[in-house]
Amino acid sequence: MPNPLLLPRRDPAAHPSQVRSIAPDGSPDPTHAEVAARAFEIYQQRGGEHGCDQSDWFRAERELRAARAGIGRARNRRRKEDRADG
């Protein structure tokens, strides 16, 4: 049986670019639209040179996931501290 944490949450009315999946740490993965927007920013920062679309995409995914994981870790740390204080 698949891990329910890795299955995408689907809203039948949602556009595929807006469907989120959940990473193993519980943080939502970036949507297709978010990755596309960040990859385009990277492309523009590189001066608009063609031929690096895959590396731009993978870099965008890594950056967005790392940012979300950092937020998730901070949130989990606060929850543990709150439990310890209570």
C-alpha cells in the first residue's frame, strides 16, 4: 500500500499545476506553477541563455523544497519546545 504522506491531495476542481503532494517531513511540495515560476527566474538571472532548462527546473525544485523544509523544521522545533514547557 502506498504511503499516504506521499500521495497528492487532490481537489477535483483543481488545475494540475495547483495539486500539492506531501514530502516525508510533512511539508507540502511546491506546485508545478511555483517551480515553473522559480525556474523562469533562474533562467532570467542567467541572462536568458537557452539549453539549461532541466538544470534550472531541478535547481528551482531544490530551492523551494529546502526553503519549505527549513520552515517545517523550525515549526517542529517550536512544537517540541512548547510541549517541554507545558
